[in-house]
Amino acid sequence: MNNESRKIKINKLVNNILESYKNESCILPHETCPMPNRDIIIEIATTLRMVLFPGYFDKHTCNKEIMEYHTGELIINIHQKLTEQIIFALSLEAVRSNGTSEEICRKDTVIDDSVDLSFKFLSMIPKIREYLSTDVQAALEGDPAASSIDEIIFSYPGIFAITMHRIAHELYLLNIPLIPRVLSEYSHSITGIDINAGAEIGKYFFIDHGTGVVIGETTIIGDRVKIYQGVTLGALSTRGGQGLRGVKRHPNIENGVTIYSGASVFGGKTVIGEGVTIGSNAFITESVPSGTKVSIKNPELIFKNGKPRELDQNYSDV
Amino acid sequence: MNNESRKIKINKLVNNILESYKNESCILPHETCPMPNRDIIIEIATTLRMVLFPGYFDKHTCNKEIMEYHTGELIINIHQKLTEQIIFALSLEAVRSNGTSEEICRKDTVIDDSVDLSFKFLSMIPKIREYLSTDVQAALEGDPAASSIDEIIFSYPGIFAITMHRIAHELYLLNIPLIPRVLSEYSHSITGIDINAGAEIGKYFFIDHGTGVVIGETTIIGDRVKIYQGVTLGALSTRGGQGLRGVKRHPNIENGVTIYSGASVFGGKTVIGEGVTIGSNAFITESVPSGTKVSIKNPELIFKNGKPRELDQNYSDV
Amino acid sequence: MNNESRKIKINKLVNNILESYKNESCILPHETCPMPNRDIIIEIATTLRMVLFPGYFDKHTCNKEIMEYHTGELIINIHQKLTEQIIFALSLEAVRSNGTSEEICRKDTVIDDSVDLSFKFLSMIPKIREYLSTDVQAALEGDPAASSIDEIIFSYPGIFAITMHRIAHELYLLNIPLIPRVLSEYSHSITGIDINAGAEIGKYFFIDHGTGVVIGETTIIGDRVKIYQGVTLGALSTRGGQGLRGVKRHPNIENGVTIYSGASVFGGKTVIGEGVTIGSNAFITESVPSGTKVSIKNPELIFKNGKPRELDQNYSDV
């Protein structure tokens, strides 16, 4: 293929794609303001983690002399970027609901609201740190494989997930659109733990292993709750789709509950009482009174003396 | 340890490693052509996502004036890189199967074929966009926690997974080796959703939460199908290993089917009929007629009044 | 808001955060030495993967002439960075357990130990390669969807996970703190496969799909074992928390065992004998003799002729 025919082919391709931009209008951006940027939102969360766990995720050693300047620098950086992303998110929401094409993102009210929301969020950092500190202690207390607080902060997916959730939840409470969900799904992608930003979660929360955990938007969780991999706190049915928005669809889990791997608890009226233990793979759709241990009769095992898989097979010629 | 003895140790280490390169020949590259590059393949997919969802994943604002130039630039970039990776993938396959050491990757036929395959793939972009547009609508329709189309495109793992799958599947249909699987496993790594590039998937496809979903190579899925976390569409047995290559091993799922969390459907002769609903944790190895709701009797719960976990324990001295 | 009032607000924020650093002392770094750095530990593992699979993850073509220089360069790079991270990890551990504030990380003994540990680890590379070579062969043998050894090395999450595990396990055996767990959790984050660095795993190990797999710290696995997504090799109870540290809590899996998706095996005294096959979703807390096939009676299915989900609903106005 010579250069000329290649160029013609490319032109044709591009025109077909531009044509398709007219047809699938549902997946087009609005054009009047910049769109929020997923990478920058994640960058903000990463910088926030440095502030929440000083010295753990920085490139250089933290000591008291530089801590003040360093923290100040990080906060100014977060405040600027977060304000900007809130402006874009609010503008996007306004354009989508009004259908107007005026330059919403340059309006003073949107900018002032965004500066204000950004400050309100940042003032929650000490509270978030207070909660995270209890989560780290719960992980050390609950996991025999944990050898230090440092190991937990550096590497535990449950700590990463609850860190991102506590950030996302504060943004959610401020009714900031889009950004909380981007953070939740970023955390889901890193940890396999899917916590909707709307969920309310108490102190000393520990998720062990975590892959496959799902915690729905209207879930309320008390203090000292411990959850294992594959646990779902879900809705009985989402057949109602958008008609169910805002309805309480997910359970309440009271203080001191432990839920083992693969168990599911469904329904907005379901309350798991204080101190309950729920065994692996239990499937629960009704409330459980305080102090109960719930388990299932595990499915009966069937044993056969099958011929074992060949062990002397020759792999060497593969 | 002084520098001299350190140098001697390093030399010995390196020699032992080079020696081991002679022994484990199965994990050695071929030397005649460059190998495909995983990072560049992922870069191509990331750029493709910008074309498929214009304005959402770009750094700058999209408006009609620059859209044509911008799209053209992205397409030229994708075409060049994709052609090159196809050359390397075809060459690698040829060397592996022929065992020849001639410079296959510089042959005109390989290069011409690759340019052609790259163009064929790119011509599918409008079709991919058409399908993705229906997937986004299905997510909005099906999830009460979704608050806008923008949120879905920016953050939903189900949309990321189906985007990567629709790209990978077109490359798979063109018999391009290696690249489709690299993309599928990249998407698996980001989302926890494992869709083999061979699977055929209709319009309005929605995966909610998604972690742990497995969809096998020979699965065929109709339109308006909805799947939750932990669902497996799998093969009854893979004991046959390579002897089963190309055999239909995975089920057909017809239009309008919903499959709830943790359910499994196995077998190449299994057909789940139109409009079927499959309940959580059902384990299905035979066909289900249209319009049926299948559920399992959930395992009976055993309740004991156990002593609840101590709630007043002192964490503060940890 | 003008600049002055913004500056005052920022100052107040920063002071509140610095104040909170005094309260949640459990999440503060030590100040005397640099902390280990998660990003650099992951960089070391990524470079190690280039050495273990020469030519697959490099940017340029590998051929015999440059292989020696290239490998030497990579090893020197790994040795330097790994030694430094071991110094920081040992120092952190020492400070945490002694509570002393002397400059442990500059002590000659810590430095000498770290250089030595780094060399000891690097000398295991040929052995790791020998094991990984069998893992790649097991993947090709066991998966009908695998089309080449190259595809497996480039893209299989099971291979990524076992590569990181074999690295982490050697570091664990050398009693290096923190670094093994950081690597395990990095691998968990990429693959959804959670293998504690303490687990002992034989040759020809294959994990298919893998999302949700959990393998506990004191698990011992023989040769030619095959495991599917969602399998847990876990502890019966971790209620004992830190009191259980070092106790054998997880099962032994002997040669030639296959464990299908979603099955769980619990307990430190549980032994799954040679050649056993364990069916999907089985829940096992006692030993199984060699050669047995264990399965469960799948939960009975309940069929209802429900009204199928509306298929003609109009999505177009969404």
C-alpha cells in the first residue's frame, strides 16, 4: 500500500467515525466547559493519602521540621485541583439537567460554591484520620498474619479501600456529583472491594482479603464490624431500576458483627443485630437478633474413589 | 564487603542466571524479530477508548472545531502502533510454529497483511460505538445507584470491561494472535471481570459490580442480558486440556436473561432461554426454557445464641 | 473569597491537620530513617520479572550478544535498590520494637546484613526460573483456551501471581520484614489472587481465572496442583487474632490435586490427599484421602414460569 492510498483510507475511517459521533449522541461530552478528569481526581486522592498517612507514601523522610511546610504544600495542591474538578462536575450536572449551553462553568456562583465545598471537605481530614486510625488497629487486632502497623498501612487492601471510602463518603455527603463514584470505582479496581460512596461505616472497620466484597449505597454499618472476602451487602431486587433511586435498599449491620466469606445479606429492612456472627456462604434476607450466631448446614459432601489425575505424565515435550 | 568482592559476587550471579537461560528454554523469547509489547498494546486500547468516548478521557476540551483534527491524529497514532504490534505478533506465531529463524518480520507479506488487518479493525469503530452506546443505556436503566450517563462512562467497571471486550473481540475475529488476550487480561486486571475475547455478546449488555465474573471463550450472549458479580459462564470440564481447543464448551444465553450474583452456568450444550431469570448461587448444567425463573432453596440457616464478640475490649494499647 | 481570607482558611486547615498528627499516633512514621517505599519495591519486582522472563517485558529485542550486558545491568540495579529497601525495612522493624531513636539505619551491621540478604535472594533466581518454567507448562497443558506459551507469559494472571509469589516467598524465607507482604498485595491488586508470602507451593502450579482466590500464610501445596477462581485455602477461625501468629492454621494440599471454582478448604490439620478432585463450591474442614473425588449435591433448582422481563421496552428516550 502506498502512502497516497493509505492516506485516503485513513481519511475515510476518520470521516466514518465523525459520522458515528452524530448517531450515538448518548456518548458525547458537553462542549461548553472542560469535563472532569478521572486521572486528576485519582491524583487528588493519592495526595490525600499522603496527608492522611504522613511519611508512608511520600518520596522523602518526614520529620517535624519540614512537616508543616510539606503538609501545607500538599493541602494547597489538593485544594486547587479539587476546587477545579468540583467546578467541572457541577457544570456538567447543570448542563445535563438544563440542556442550556450557556457558559455555566464560568459563573461566579458555581466557582464560589466549589471553593466552599472544597474547604468543607478538607476540614474533615482530622475526622477521617481519627476513623482510619481505628481501622488500622482493627486490622492488627483481627489478622494473625499481620506483623506490624506499618505493613498494614503500606499493603492491606482493606485499609486502601476504607481510606478511599472515607474520602468518597465525605464528598458524597456534600452532594458533589461524579467525583465520589470515580473514587469508589478506582478503589474497587485496585482492591476488588466495591463500596458505594453512600454507605455509612463506623469505626474499627476491617475487611480481610476483600476480593468480591460489595457494599451497597444505602448500607449502614456500626462500629467494630469485620467482613471477609466475597461478602455482599446488597439489594433484594433492582428490577425497579431508576425508580428505586434514593430508596433504602441495603441492610443495617450493627456494632460488633462478623460476616464470614461468601455470605450475603440483602434488603433495606434487614437489620443484623449487635454482636451477630454470620457464617460462610449464608444467604440472609431477614433481620437477625443481637447476639446470634447464624450458620448454614454446609452442603453434604459426596465422596467417590475416582482414578486420580495422572501424575507421571510427561510435560517436558510441551 | 568491599567493592571488589561485591563485583565478583555480582558476576557470579549474572553467570548463573545466564546459565539458567539455557535450561528453561520454554521461557525464552525468539531473537529474530522484536517481541510484541504489552505496554504498547495497552496504550493502543487506551487511545481507542478516547476515540470511542470522545471528550471523556482526553486531557483537553473537545469541541466541533478541533474534533476532526484530534480524531485524525488519534487514528493515525493507533493505526501505526497497532500495525507494528500485529507484525510482531504474526511473526512470533510464525517463528514458533515453523521453528525457522529467517527474518519473518521483515517479509513484505507479513507487513502487508498487518497493515490490512489494522485497517479492517479500525473500520469497526462505528459499530463498536453503536454497541457501547446501548451498553451505557442498559447500565443507566438497570442500576438505581447510577446518577448519570457521565458517571457510568467515567467510572463503571462493567462499561470498561465491555469496551475492552468489544475491541478485543473484533481483533479475535480477524485471527490476530496474542493481542486480544493481552487486552482481555488487562481488562480483567482492572475490573475483576474475565471475558475471553472469543465470547459473542449482543447489545444492551450490563454487568453490575462485576468482580469475579468469568465468561468463557465459546459463550454466546444475546441482547439485553444483565449479569451480577461472581457469575461464571464456564466449561463443564477442562480435563481434556489442549484436546478441547476450538470445541464449543460454554453456554448460550438468549435475549433478556438476568443472572444474579454467584450463579454458574456450565456446558457447551446448555441454552438459557429468552427472558429467563437465574437466582443467586444457582448452579446450572442443563438448558432452561424461555420465560422461566430459576432459583435455589437457600441453605437452611442455623441460629445459636452464642456469646457475642467482646465489644468493650481495649484497642487503645495496641 | 479573596486571596487573604483563602490563605487564612488554608492555614487553619493545615494547623488542624498537624494537630491531628499528635492524636492518632498509631499512624505516624518513624523519623530517624527513611521509610521503605512501596513504589520502589514494586519497581524492583517489575525489573526482576524482566530477568525471569528475558525478552518478554523489555523494551528492546534480546539477542545473545547483548543478553550478558543487559542482564548484568538489571541485576546491579536490583541489588542496589533491594539492599536499600531491606535496610529501611530492618530499621523500621528495629525502631518499632526497641522504641529507640538512635540512627539504626546507619549502623554497619544493618547495612552488612542487608547487602548479604540481597545477595542471598538474588542467588535464588535460577531456582525461581526453574519453578516458573513448570508453571507455564502447566498452564498450557491445563487450559484449552491457551494458544501459546507466549500468550501465557504475556497475559495470564495466574502466571503473574505465581511469579510475584515465588519472589515474595524467597524474601519471606529470609525473614525480611514488610517487603514480601507489599509484593503479595501488589500481585493481589493486579490479579485478584491473594497468596500470602508464607505459603509453600510446589512445581507445575496453575491458577485459572483466579479472581477471589485466597491462599493463607501456613498453606503447603505439592506439585501439579490446579486451582480455579474463588477458591479459599483458609483458617477455621481467626478469632484468636495476634494470639494465633505462627500457628499452622491453613491446610496441606498434596500432589496432583484439582480444586474447582468457589470451593473452600479450611484448617491447619486438614490434608487433601494426592490426586484428589474437589468439586465447585464444596466446603471442606476435614482431611480427604488420596484419590478421592469430592463433590456436593448442588442445591435443588426451583423453576417457575414467571413473566419474562419486558423485551420491547423503549430505551431510546433514556
